[in-house]
Amino acid sequence: MNLKFSLVALVFALVFSACDSKESNTTDEKVPEVINKTIKQDTKNTSFKLKTTNNETIKIIKDNETWSVEGYNEKIILLDFFATWCPPCKAEIPHLNNLYTKYKDQFEIVGILLENNKPNSEVQDFINEYSIKYTITNDQKNQNLASIIGNVKSIPTMFLINLDGKIIQKYVGIVPEEMLASDIKRALKK
């Protein structure tokens, strides 16, 4: 009986906790000093051209306190910071796919992979294995974006951006699909 309880408690703790991002703990060591100085100089207005797993480029723009993703005008955006080794990140994928399918005309998800030097072929295998329907970026600059948008230290971390470009919600750890759906609906009404 005691063993069952311990096992259930362990599984519960793993599922409902965030993974500690290995890369974010050592970002300052891996990012050259010149890049760190550039980031600190102008974090009010900056943009990130990130490579997707399809070898396309996606541009995420910060203009003062607003955010946008080029080409996704008039859509609510969810930026999902994740890693392929993170169990809660994997657990959220079916729910994110459901939301993407349900709201795709008004909503976009961009997955921001926080694993440096991960070969695109391995990321594509992960996308295929989990049937991911939304865009995934695999770029060295993903770490810089994670620092500027909200000093991402744990994964999964997600940011919901409304039609005005404002971050209206930050989620750390696994989030119920119903909560995300409620926040998306609320953002669509405004």
C-alpha cells in the first residue's frame, strides 16, 4: 500500500511539474559575451530571425512592450518553450495540437526548442513521432529569445500573446487544455 502511494505521488509530481531547462542554467556560459552585451543594450526593440525545422525563417519582433510574429497578423500567438527530453513538454503536445486544430484560423502556435545543436533530422523525427501540427524553431538564437521574453528557466513555459501584441498570460509547467482554451477564447473576444 505504501509503495503504491509513493509511486502515485512520484508520477503525479513528474507530470505536474516543469522540467528544469539544462540550457537556460548555462546560457551565460554558452552565449558569447558580445551577444550578451548586445541583448542588454536594446531589449525594448529587437527581432529574432529563427530557422524552423522546415528550413524556413520565422521572424519574432519585440517593439517596446508588444510582440508579433511576421506573417501571423490578426492571430493570437502561443510561444511554447520546450525540449524534446522533457516529459511534461511531451505530455502537452496532444493538447496543443487539439487547440491548434480548433482555433487555427485565429490562433498560431510557435514551438521554441531550447536544445542547442540538436540536428534538424532528430527534431523532425520528434515532430513525426508526436504528430506536431504547428511550427517548431530550431535555432541557436532561441535561447536569446527565451531570455528577453521572460527569462525562461523551466520548461515547458508558454506565453499567450493577444491581437494587440501584449503578453496576456505566462504559463510555467504543464497546463490543462481547458485553461488554455478559456484564455484563448477570452483573448479572441477582446
